Amino acid sequence: MKIMSSIVAGVSVAAAIAASSAVYTVGEVEQAIITQFGKPVGTPIIEAGLKVKLPFIQAVNRIDRRVLEWDGSPSDMPTKDKLYISVDLFARWQIIDPLQYFLRLRDERSAQSRLDDILGSETRNAVAKHELIEIIRTTKGRTPLRDNLLTDQELAQDIGALVPITKGRALVEQQIFEAAAEKVRVFGIELLDIRFKRINYNESVRPKIYDRMISERRQIAERFLSEGNGEAARIQGNRVRDLNKIQSEAYRAVEEIRGAADAAAADIYAGAYNVDAASVEFFEFTRTMQAYGDMISDDTTLVLTTNSDLFRFFRGLQTEALSVREPASGADDGG
């Protein structure tokens, strides 16, 4: 009895182990490939639920059926206009043929490595065919913002013109997507989307690019400064010209008024001093006395001839002084 009980217990345990090995479950986010001695058998299991397999000799290989992400490392590559840029991409993909995926790649690590090669190669090819502006810009019909203070002449110089875009970043991404999708399909993978995450200048050329950008902006600034200085010089010249014109016209008006006043004064003087001989003589006397005051000071020495008009009044004063002295001396003699 004991032997039979042991045999029954052993058979029960073996049956339980075999049953547990034969039954497995497939989740909602999984799909499975059944392999027998390492080789796939049957069709892929894509429906979730409780499944059965041969115990011990068959194995379950679970494959993710969710949308997976690929995040590549930044890589340096040249553009069509010979600028080296660092491009960082990301993509989304999904396993749609688990059998092909299992036969060619086996696991997600191998898939990620193959995506690195394919997406990196197609990105390099697409970037090399387009200029930098086509890769970083998307809007084609852009118009520059212009200051309302710009003149028609400045607008005619097309200041601030934008480089035209014929394709744009979205079309470049679409080209990379279409080229890579065909190549990854043979691995049972469907490429869902691809996008540029970051585009930057290469570290070695970044200082040169910045220097060139600074130089271009400095040239524009110097052009504006030179135009401003020219306009300032023109305005200053007009101001000086207008000021000189105003001063000359004012000076002319002053001289005309002064001449008219002098003429009127001369007429008044002439009318006042030409009444008779005595008034004329008085006028000559006052003008001579005025001239004395203007010419003679405390340390002035005059050398005059006896025929000078200035000396004439001195001579008259000397004669009057002598006539005053002579009567005085005659009175003394009489006494």
C-alpha cells in the first residue's frame, strides 16, 4: 500500500508539473512565439488569454506589442551648404510581424541597434541633400517684420529679407521616415513616426558660426550708423545754412534801419545847423570839441600844423587870452 501511495503521489506531482508547464497566459500588451528546440512552431499568438503548449519541449517567447520608442544619440553630419551640425532624433515603432522580428532580431536590444544604423544613415543622407535653413525651418510663406519708420529707399534695399524655403523641416522628416520605413519593414517592424528633437551647430564650428553672425549684424549696424551720421550731417548743414541766412538777413535789415536813421539824423542836424552862419559855426565848434574828447587823453601829445582845423580853435583861444591880459596890464601902467 505504501508503495502504491508513493507512486500515485509521484504521478500526481509529475502531472501537476506537466500541467503547469503546458499552460501559459498571454497579456493584452504581449504577443508570443512558441519555439520547439529553439525553432518557431505554429503561428504567432497575438490574442490575449490562457494558452496551451507541449510541456518541457516547447518554450514561450514573449514579444511586446505596444508602441516602443527609439531615442538616438546626437551625431554630427554636414549639410548641403557645408555646415556641420549635431542632429538628435527620436522615433516611435511597433512590432507588427512577430515571427519575422523573432527570426531576424530576437530581442529589443538587437532591434534598437538596427534602428540606430538605419535611421542614422537615412538622416545623414537627407541632411546632406538640404541646406541648413530647410532643416530648421518649417513655415514657407514667412514675411519679415519691418519698422514703420523705414523710408521707401530703405525698403527698396530689401533690408531684413528672409531666406526662401522650398521644403522645410517637416518635408525632410517625411523623407527620412519614408526611406527608413521600407528598410525596417523586413524585420517585422512598422515605423510610426520620426522627428528632429534637437539641431545644433557642431562644437568645433559653433564659435566660427557665431562670429560670422556677429560680423553680419555688425555690418548692418555700421550701415545704419553711417546712414544716420550722413543724415545728421545733412541736417546740421541745413541748420548752419539757415542760421547764416537768418543772421545775414537780420544784419542787412539792421544796417538798412541804421542807415535810414543816420540819414534822418543827418537831415535833422542839417536842418538845425544850416539856419544861419552862427549856427553853422556853432556846429563846427561842437563837432571839433567832440573830436578833441575822442583824441586827447591825459598822456596824449599832439603835433599840429598852424593851418590845421583843430589848431584853429586853439589859436582863437590864445588870441582871446592875450586880449584879456592886455587891458589888465594897461591899468597898472596908468596907476
